[in-house]
Amino acid sequence: MDLPEGSESFQAQSHLYKHMLNYISSMSLKCAVELGIPDIIHNHGRPIALSDLVTALEIHPSKTSFVYRLMSLLVHSGFFAATLPLHTKQKQGDHSKGDEEAEAAYDLTPHSRLLLKDKVPCLSPHILTLCPAFLTAWQFLGNWLKGDKGTNPFEIAHGMTLWEYADQNPAFNNLFNEAMASDSGMLNLVIRDCKPVFQGLGSLVDVGGGTGKVAKIISEAFPQLKCTVLDLPHVVANLHDTEKVKFIGGDMFHSIPPADALLLKLTLHAYSDEECLKILKKCREAIPSEGGKVIIIDIVINKEKEEHQVTEAKLFFDMLMMVVVTGRERSERDWEKLFLEAGFRSYKILPLFGLRSLIEVYP
Ligand SMILES: C[S@@+](CC[C@H](N)C(=O)[O-])C[C@H]1O[C@@H](n2cnc3c(N)ncnc32)[C@H](O)[C@@H]1O
């Protein structure tokens, strides 16, 4: 049967509107995180009725139906599961259908379990990507593309680079470092599968290692390893050395302390190819030619082999790197070109981390 006239246009309209309004999904999730909804459900110990959720949120009961609508979207997006509250379940059969709002109850899903504050990993701080400083930068994307000023839209919006902005805004600096550390918590889930990568190494420098979350996880998993974190002075200023992890404030473009291995997690994707070459050449100088290596944990785009949703998330990160810093996401071919140009001879990719891969690069 022929489709009715105009149906293609109506489908196109739905598609367009869905994408024009996609920010509503992001902002609703941000709201749920800010209100602490995942933790409230978790602390409740069982599915929570809408009325109990509103009470726990300390929201006036007159706003119950607004919370219901927020939760309906978040359930639709898979962040929470809608379920019947216990008392309703017990009475099942004798209650009249229809008052969905009065009967609504919510449970966590695997997605919202990753947002629980006292659990590791907890990705809640990553909601940073929706903070005003980042969102403002997006308003300048078109102007930046057409103009010849600024290395990225963030710089046009704020008159300085992201790193300078973090240096000058301690609250943002804390949020940024927390977001990075929260992402690094995911490493806990796979570090033990990476034994061959770290075995036999005596020292490791985490280049652009933030507040040392990855270094801590690695040093706990591989106690023979002496770990050092190199990051910008404002990032490590208030961090204290421990027996296992030392901190150095510096600039990786100028100097990287020598070690058996260097780690760069999500550091190179924040930089352009030209900048990565400079960093990788410094890395090459800092490791032994025999037995040394660079370990990169970063995105490798593989459109042909991965699921549509995975590629989409990687392309989102690619755009984010364009808008807030000077970086980009790379395919295996892009990475290989960089490694060879920087004077490395070979590399090995382990696609271990969902969106991220671990790449060992050898001199
Ligand atoms: C995207 S973050 C990744 C942080 C950390 N590796 C992680 O995954 O949690 C990039 C890091 O590089 C640091 N960085 C940026 N420029 C740097 C430089 N010139 N020298 C040293 N660190 C730098 C930033 O401060 C930030 O901590």
C-alpha cells in the first residue's frame, strides 16, 4: 500500500524535532542528577512511589505532577524503570486502572546505577559537560567556523582556553577534575584484565593525569609500580604525595619525567595532531628505547565494526573536543600516522573499555 501523501515529510519532521529537542534529554538527566534522584531511589531500598520521591526531594506536593512528567521522560530514556509500588502490587486486581500518576513508582536501571554518589564508578560529575561554561561555547560554533579568530568556540566565548579558564575559576577547576576522576573510576572494572600491560614495569608517569585517580587505581592493582602524575600546576597544587603516587606540576609540552612507561588517558584526544606530535615526541624521549612504552587510553573510532550508538557517542566526543579544546577523536589509521611520525615503531590496540581502547605504543 502506498504511504499517504506527505508521510515522508512528517517522518522527517519527527526526526528533525527529536534532534532539535535532544537537549531536553540531556537537561532532564542533569536535573535528576542535581536533585539526587538516583541516590534517593537507592537509599529507599526498593522501588519508590512518586509521592515518596516528592517527599524525599523536599518538593512541595503541588509540584508532584511536574516530577511525574520529568520521571516519565527519564523512564522513557531508560534512566529509570517504572514499576508498581509495593502496596499497589499487594492490592493488584482490586485497584481501578487509570490513575497512572498516583500509582507511579520508580526503580534504578543499569544506567542510573552508574550515577550513585557513594559507589565506584560514579559518573554523576560528568554532567559537567552541561555546565554553562561548556554550553555557552556551543553558541559560537558557527561564528567560529566562519571566522578566523580563536582556536575553538570555547576561546571565542570566554576569551581564553579551557585550561586557562580552569586555572582562573577554582570552582570550575574542581568540577572539571572531579568529572575526569569520575570517568577514571570505570578503570576499576577492567584494570585486572590489563595485567600483561603493566607487568614488569617499575615506574609509570600519568601524563595529564588530573588528580591521580587512574594512578591510584593502577598502583593499588600493581603495587610494584611507582606512579607519578604530571599535570598543570593548578590541577595538582593542593594534592599531597602518597607512598604510591607522587604529583608534579608542569607542562607536558616542555618536559615529561623519565619512566619505564607513560600513560595518557583522554589527554591526546584534547589536542590537535600537531600538538599530539609534540607531546608524543616528548614521550619518546622520556622512556627507554628498550622495554619502554607509552600506554594510551582513548577513543578509537571504528565505524564499520561498532554499533551505531557507540559511534554516535564517539562522534559526540569528537564534536566536544572541537568546541571546547583543540582536539579530535581518531580512527586507528589516524593514531598509527601519529605514532609513526613521532618516531615510534609499532603499537597494539586492546578494545577493552566500551568507548575507549587501550593502545600500547613501542619505540
Ligand atoms: C581530558 S583531561 C584527562 C584527565 C585524566 N587523564 C583522566 O582521564 O581522568 C586532560 C588533562 O590534561 C591536563 N593538561 C592539559 N594541558 C596540559 C599540559 N600542557 N601539561 C600537563 N597536563 C596538561 C589537564 O589539566 C587535564 O587534567
